[in-house]
Amino acid sequence: MKVKYDKEVDILYIHFSDGKIVESDEEKPGIILDYDENGNIVGIEMLNASKQIPQPMKFEYEVAE
């Protein structure tokens, strides 16, 4: 999994797999889900990220036990 924030265009992208994107849907305004040929989510794109989350460049990762 990769998380990328592009400050110039204010987009946060969470990439779950290397699958080829064949379809994208804007589920809610500014939230785009990318799907592979089997309907699996490949990634999530958040437009205007800094307006939706307080610190788009800050990232925490947690594993539940």
C-alpha cells in the first residue's frame, strides 16, 4: 500500500495494489474510487485534501493486535 499527497494539486491518493485501473467512480463529491477489472478497489483519490482533512501530509500507521 502506498499513500501519496501531491501538495501542488492538493490530492491525496491511497494506492492499495498494482492492479490496472479500469473504472473510476466519484462516490461522494471529491472522493474517487478506482477499480480493477474484477471490481476490486485499487485506490482512493481525495480531491481538495487539505480542505477535508486537517494535515494531509501527516500520516499514522497502526496494526491491531
